[in-house]
Amino acid sequence: MPDRTNTLLEEKATGVLVGSAVGDAIGGAVEGWTPEAIQERHGGWVTGIVGPWYDEWRTARPIAPYHKGDGHITDDTLMTHALVEVYDERRAHLDAYAIADVLVPKMMIGRRWVPELETDALLLHRVFLAEKWLVTRLHYGHVDPREAGVGNIVNCGAAMYMAPVGIANAGDPDGAYAEAIDVAGAHQSSYGREAAGVFAAAVAAAMTPGATAASAVEAGLALAKDGTRRAVEAVVAAADGITDWEQAIPVLRKAIEPYDLIGPDYRDQSLDARRPSRTKSIEELPVALGFVLVSEGDVRRAVLGGTNYGRDADSIASMAGAITGALNGLDGVPADWAADIAEASKTNLELPGRVMASVAEDIRAADAERWARRTAALDALV
């Protein structure tokens, strides 16, 4: 294990990405199921790392033969770490072209350890079809990167790996929102793209010294548009006064339901599921923000709420873990979870956060130079 962090920026950046990975790994074991089914399968609420849903995980679902559970990170974290690598190469703000020029080749070339496959593999071979879209459209289709997300199913695919954008724009939710909207344009459209911007903004706000769960969520809400804004407003209102994540689960589900196109049965989705809309929202982000509030910014409670909520539990718990990880720093992430998940996944969970802290410093220096040039130009004009 590397030396612990020694600056607040590093502490918070590693908190974001370790918190995100922890939520992903714990929530991944119960992805797709209802709270009732989760309790029946595990003899009560999930309170930490659990095994796979099916003992014969290799053959239980042939279309998705992944070893979820047992502390394995999923595609949410793999994509997040890949985006960190893009930032590390560019050491600058990113846009949709960076996704086409740098991220897509990383998905296609160079094998990496994939815990759920228990082997080195191409990132492309693990990601869901909505992420394979990046390769289809940008590499094979030669589509304008800024428009490549149009036509993809609208889901949380882009939002799930936008935490690094929040770190790169630490303390600047508006900048994080704008950058994530640009970056996510290569992947998603409509409310899927919007969720990416709002999530990045909440992370950037949570990186601010003295930030609270309420201030981080408010920063995201202030920038949210259309159905995403209404969905977050509804969840925030529903979460008011609740501090028990168990109690919050049915309350948050009821609040998000009018904006959720999936429908009550997550495995038998409605006819208009995943289609663009001005009035709807992905489920994962507003619910994650709800658990940030219910947990009062506590990583463990936020992750357990997102996990036991079920449905797309890994993404909900991962987003909630990222924001609460930013609020508390690495010391706020349960050390036993982090150590066990790092070992089980054979992945250094802290290194990406350290890299992003360094990238954020480089970006700040470049931004300062740019603003100095602009200030000088405006001074000469007035």
C-alpha cells in the first residue's frame, strides 16, 4: 500500500475514487434486484462485501458471465480509471475529441486486469453495449465526437464514470458541469448526458473545503435542467428529515418513479425505456444524491443505502460513494472495505486519486495563466 495522502486535495481526490470503487464493488453484487429479493437472498440487508448472486456465476447468465460480488469492481470503476488515464496523458481539460482520440483506443488496445472476468482482457470486452457504442460510433462510424452520443440508449453509462471531471474542476461546479456535458456528448444524449454534468458538478462542489452533503447536492441541482432537475428536486424533498437509509429506500423510489422510464420491473423495462426525453431522468443520479443527503454525507451509510436500493445498485452506490468520499476524504471511506476490495480486485484503488490530484494542480496552473491573459486583454479594452 502506498504512503497515505498528505494534502487535502489528494485526500479528497482519493476519497472520491476509492469511495466510488467501494460503492461499485459492494453494489455490483446485487445489481438488478429488488430490496425484497436482496434481503431474501442474503438473509437481511447487505452490510458489506457479499458473494455473487448465483453460485454458478459463469453459466447462470451466459450473456453476462461476470463474477460480480466478492469485492470485485465492475465496469463503472474500469471506465472511471480509464478516464483518469486520459486526464493523465492530456494533463488538461477534456472534451469529446479526447474521448475519441484517447479513451476509445484504450478500450480497444492494451489488456488490463478485469476482476469480473478473472483475467487480463480488453476493456471493450467487459463494458455494456451502451459503452461499446463509443467504439462503434467513434472508431468505426467516424461520427463527429460532439454528436456521437445521439442514438445511443439513454442510461447512466456516461454519468457513471464522470467523477474524475469533478476532481479536475475541484471547487468549480459550473466548470465541471460544462466539461462533463462536452465529454459525455461522445457517449450519451438527452437526460443521460445531463446526469453526467450534474454528477460532475456535485463532485466538484463536494471537493470544496467545508462542503456539506446539502451544499454538494444543491450545487448539482442549481445546474440541472429539464426532467433531471425536477427528479432531483423531488428526491431532495422526499429525503428531507430522513437519516435512516433503510427507511429511505421506498421513499426515494416513490419520489423518482414519475421521472423514471424503466418502470417498476427493472428486468422487464417499459416500451419507452431509455429513450430521449425532456421530462424524464435516469434513476441512478437523483437517488444517489438522495442517499448522500439521507446519510448526512457518511460514506458507509450512503453506499449501503445505494446498494440495498437494488435495481442499478452498483452505479447508485458508486455515485453516492464518490460524492461522500469527496466530502470526507480517504479517511472517511471504510478502510476494511477499501483494503478488501483492492485485494479482491487486484487493483490499486488509491493511485487514480493521486493521479487526478496531480492533474488538477496542472489544470489550475493552466487556468490561472489563461485567466491572467484574459484579464490583461480586458484591462486593455476598458
